[in-house]
Amino acid sequence: MTTKVDGPGGPRNNGHEMAPLNTRARGDGTHGVTIMLSPPDRNSVGSREGAGLPDGDPDRAAWSGKMQFFLSIIGYSVGLGNIWRFPYLCQQNGGGAFLIPFMIMLILEGIPLFLIELGMGQRMRLGALGVWNTIHPWLGGIGISSCIVTLFVAIYYNVIITWCFYYFFNSFQVTLPWATCPQFNGTDLPECERSSETAYFWYRTTLDASPSIEQPEGFKWWIVLCLLLSWTVVFFIVMKGIQSSGKVVYFTSLFPYIVLTIFFIRGITLKGAGAGLMHMYTPKVEKLLEPTVWLDAATQVFYSFGLAFGSLIAFGSYNTPKNNCVRDVILVSVCNAVTAIYASVVIFAILGYKATVGVDRCIAVNKGILFKHNIIDSIHVENDIYEAKMNSLDEATKANWTFEHCSLEEQLDSAAEGTGLAFIVFTQAIVQLPGAPFWAVLFFTMLLSLGLGSQIGILEGMLCTIFDIDIFKRIRKPYVTGVVCLFCFTVGLVFTTGAGEYWLKMFDSFAGTIGLVVVALMETIAVIYIYGHKKFTEDIYQMTGIRPGIYWQMTWRYIGPVIMFIILVSSILSMILKSPTYSAWNGELGITETKSYPDWVLGIALAMIVASVLPMPLVFLLRRFQILKVDLDIHQGSIRRNETTASTKEMIDEDDDDDDDDDFSGPALGGPVNVRSDSDDEDEPPTMGKMLSNKSSSQAANTTTAHQTFQFKNQHHLTPNPLAASPTRKKPFSMEVMDF
């Protein structure tokens, strides 16, 4: 593309152009040189704008609006963990006192790491693999490790959505199937009678759980169908990237808040809601002296943000170059924390009602025993009389008459986390609500929305990395997405056996723990110590107008890495010192039993950890010793004269310093370069700062030839990247210099 410019006062071009490089180009002191940029073809993950081209790929997908981006990242960050893990951690780690370490870790760990990922994605406009290859080819393994960990998590996370679908379908009944025990010859089944209605429905009807992980007992066809449905839904949501998933997030992100609000209004009006909230939020300050409380807070913050999956990098890469990512990080972080606290209020208000109803039933049973032995005149006596009569009995009599122990505190302490909270404890609370089917439909629709929102983000991080690899750019997105979903469904069939829940707990304990922390730690080191904290600070300033101060510098450089290192070491020591176990269902006793994983299962777990960590040192060694070479294309481009007869040295020796007010690139992007375009602020043209930092070594020649062509050439002369397109297919990035 070539466009004429009539000197400094002439009309501005519609194409990308740079300001004149040197006022001496014409010899009369006027600006007479115009450089036109021919954009390259969409190449490999390493061939786009790593040297300081903020626009990146002009064909790259972008958010249709700020709201779509915000809801997508909220839907990803706010997930099932906010509903069924945070309330449990509050309960177990000092109640309201747990909010102190949680907020401290949020400020010192979560927010700074969040900005690193979102900021680098927006700065580079690449997926995880491209970002780390751009910073340095030796770091390419970070992106591969992130992609592998994301794959493991995506495989098992969708199984939770599968279970939610099964419960959702069973909620459309007048009498919920988990409200009563199945009967045989007019009596309850012994297994259900020994456990509870909700536990029986979960372990026997839904999972048909086997005695151990070594006895899978075949596939459960109803779970297989629900798993197929889950992956089908996920496929249609993500098959076109954010063009398709961006529309769904309006539902998956907003609907859970509507349901939580409905449950909140209903919950706080129930009997015993206050007791539940008091139990949860009464601070036990002495708990703060226990190191495990702080470790739980740091771990919860780390996983609740979804760090190291590559999803935040992908989301950031779809932003415009001048989006205020600092503001986004703070807003999402506050929303995440508030949602966790809000959800815990809803959960424990309803669990308080459940516990109160349970205590009332327990007292009613004991009143019946007292009435049977003529201790009281009626089973409807006041509780004060009941308590007085109970206190008058000796312990031997109480034991002989088999009284039940009625304690509200014990009822509230029995709250569980994870699947136990969602599918056993909370479903039991729903049964006791008037209009139980309605509340069940609402609850499991909310879980589906939360699960799908997080699953969309998890897959987006992985698929963005895949789509940034040149070979997959030639294949339509739905085909690649379909293959990924089919593969995940096939592997996920292991979770549809009788041992499915045991396998899910194993994946959750090993696949997404150590690998994620190692990736996050390496990401921080790569950005702050290799890319450079000063350069990253300048990038944030150029993108947002906000220069990160002492808080960001201290957390990025010291506090954040230390916290992640402590999490990593403690996780490894926990696995070594305490043999990993899982809870298996014992149908004869109607309870769960703690069992140790067999050695071959631990071998699979170890293999997953190694697979998620090994790419980082492997890629480093291969590229360090040039076993695997990489073509950086224009990442560190030098200027090579190609069939030129005019002098280039003087033009490149000096930059035009005029009109620096519109400078976008800044020192961090290769030096001040004036870039002009008719496009708006959110569609900045690529800068040439990196190119101008390298001087031409060719000798000046005296001539009046009016046309010069410069081509970028990789100064490292490395062989092509296997992930990149063939060099014969590349269109060279060139600039044409014309003198009028």
C-alpha cells in the first residue's frame, strides 16, 4: 500500500504511517520522507507484535463491548468455589476472623498476580504460549504447561456440571426424589435408613458408587448421557471463541446473582437463619495464630481467581490496547470477594434453618421417649419443661432409654464442602423449604450457570493458545473446538463409572494444584525479573495512564512470589508427609470410609504433576542448547538494506522528536516513536520502536533514487519455529521510503 503525502501540511493518509525519520532527508529542512508499513500475514505465535506492536493481529477477535469483557471475566473468576468452599473455610478457620487473612492475601497475592496476567495479555495481544515465547523463547514451556494443566481441569470440571444437570432434571417433580427413602415391601431400604435420604440419592441413585476406586463397576448410562449433554452445551458455547461465548456470559454471569438474592431474601426470613449466621461469622481470633489458616486463605485466593490457567491472558488479549486493565482488576477482585461473602451468608442462613429444624425433630423424638416413660404429660410440652426433665435424669438412664443428642452447634458443625455441601447438605435444606421443587430448580440452575461460566473461561484459555499456533489457524475454529471437546468427553468417561467421584477427587487434588502454582510462580518471575518490572510498569502506564507505585512493586517483586513459594512447598510437604486419601461409600454401613489411594493411582497422579511441570525445563533445555530452534520473526528485528542506493544511515541515526505528545509506545516499547493514524484511540497502529533501536550497518551511497525498501530480518538467525508457518509462506514486513 502506497499513499502520497504532500509535505508536512499535506493531507493525512488513511493507512498506517510513521512520522518522518529525519528532517535532513530532503536537504531543505522540510519533512519529505514517509514510511509505509505493509502488515505481515497472520503467522506463528512468535511473529506478531512482540517487539512493541500494541495492535497485534488486526484480525484478532475482540470484545463487542466493555460489559461483555467484564461479565466474561466475572463469570470465569466467580465459580463454584465461591459457593461451596469459601463458606466451609470460614466455618473451619475462625468464622468471621477468617476474613482478615482472606482480605490480606487478596491484596498481597490475588490482585497483583491478576494484573500481571491481564496486563500481559492486553500488552502482547497473544495467548499464553505467545506471551511467554515473546518475552523469551526459553520460556515457551510456561505456556505449554499452562495449557496442559487447563486441559486436566477442563476434563473433570465439566463432570460437576454433569451432576448438576442430573439433579436439575430430577428437580421437576412434585416430591423431590431425595426427599424420601425408596421402599421395599413397605419399609425403607436399609442403606437409605442407615444414612439419609439425600446421602442415599447421591451415592446410590446418582453415582451408584462402588466400594473403592479399584472397583469401577462399569459405566452408568444416565451419567454418560448427562456428560455428553454437558460437553455438547459447552461446545456450542465456545465453538467460535468469544464471538459465541461472549453472548452466553450475559446469562451465566448475571443469573447466579439473581438466584443468590432470591435465596438471601428467603433465607433470612427462615427460622434459625440468625443462628446459622452467628455460627459462621462469630470471630475466633485465636485461630489466626495457626499457620494453616493463612495458608488456606492464600490457597483460596489463588484458585478463586483462576490464576495460571491462561484464561486471564486470553481475556486480556481481546481488549483494546488502551483499556484500563488496572481498574478492571480492582473491580473484578472486589466483586469476587463480595460474592464469596454474600454467598456464604445465603448458604449459612439456610443451613441455620436446616439445623434448627433438625434440632426440633431431635427434641420431638426425645419428648416421645419421656412421654412413653410417663416423665412428661404430653409430647407438646414447652421446651423449658423438657429441658428441666432431661436435666433431672442421670446419665445411666439416658443411655438406657437411647435419647438422641440434640445440639444446634453440632448440627451446624456438620456442614460440608464441595460436592457434599451441594448435593447432600444443601439439598436436605431445600427439602425442608415450602415449595421445595421450585427452590431445587433455582439452586441447580445457579450451579449450572456458575459452572458453565468457569468452564467457558477455562476452555477459552486453552483454545486461545491452540488458535495462536499457525497450523491451527488454517482450520476453522468449530472443528478444532469439536475435537478438543470430543477428546475431553472420551477421557471423562472414567468419571461416569461407579468410582467416578473418587477419580474426580484425585484429579482435583493433583492435576490442578502443584502444576498451577509452579506455572504462576514462573509467570511472575518471567514478567518481573526477565521481561523487567520497569518495562512492565511502563507498559501499564502507556496502556492505562496509571503508573504502578510502591504497592505494586513490592507485591510483584517480593511478596507475591514468596507467598506462592510457601503454597508450593506446603502442598508438596502435605502430599509427602500425609498419605493422600479419599472417602469411599460403604453401602452396608451407610457411611463414607477413608481409604488410601493404591500405588498405581498415585503413579497416575504423579504422572499428571510431571506432565504439567516438565514442559518448562524441557523447552528451556531444548532451546538453550539449540536442539529446538525458534524463528523470532520481527520480535527483535534488525534492518537490512535490500537493493537500496540511497543513504539510510542518517535517517536511522536520528528520530524526529517533534510531536511526542501522541507517543503511545514509550521507552518500554523500544523508544519514543510518533505514530499517527485516523483510527480512534482504541485502534492504535503498530509502532516501529523496536526497529528504530537497531542501526543499519550499510555504507551510505550518493544517489537520487526515490524508492527504498527495508526488510526486517531476525538478528539471531535461528531456524524456524516448529509452531510457526513455513518461511516460504511469510510475507515480509516491509516499509517503503519515498521522496517527493
